[in-house]
Amino acid sequence: MIQDNELITLLLAIGVLIFVLVNRSALNKLPDLVLLRAAFGVLFVGYVLTILEGFFWGKTLNLLEHYSYTVSAVLLAAWCYRVFIRPGWKE
């Protein structure tokens, strides 16, 4: 069964995806954008998986959903490290 908050989260993520696609040229100015895009992509997959688990393969998709959230968090942390903390970064 799909919960309302899961559907709303997916709809918000679709809105962010549209924003990212429309503003692609402006976002290309961000440093290490590959990591940031990967983090969002994996997070988006997790949101889709949480909806799909309500229809079939509940336990398997739930596990994959939580793995994707973990991978997304690691990728975002790596992006933050590379942008804000890595050696040679100047204030």
C-alpha cells in the first residue's frame, strides 16, 4: 500500500528533477557536479522504489530502497568533502 507522504515525496523529487533539467546550464557551474548528480539520481531511485514496493517484491525493494538512500548519503558526503574540506580549498 502506498502512503501519502511517500507519493508527495516522489512528486517533489520530480519537481526538483524538472528544475535541474531546465537549469542545467546554470548548474554546470557547480564544482564536482558528477557526484552531486549521482547522489540525487540514486536518491530519486530510492523514492521510486518506495512506491514500487507497495505493489510487488515488498521486502526486496524495501532493502534496495534503503541501500539507495545510504549510497546517496555517501555520495553527498563525498561531494561536500571534495567541495568544502579537501586540501587546497581556500576561504
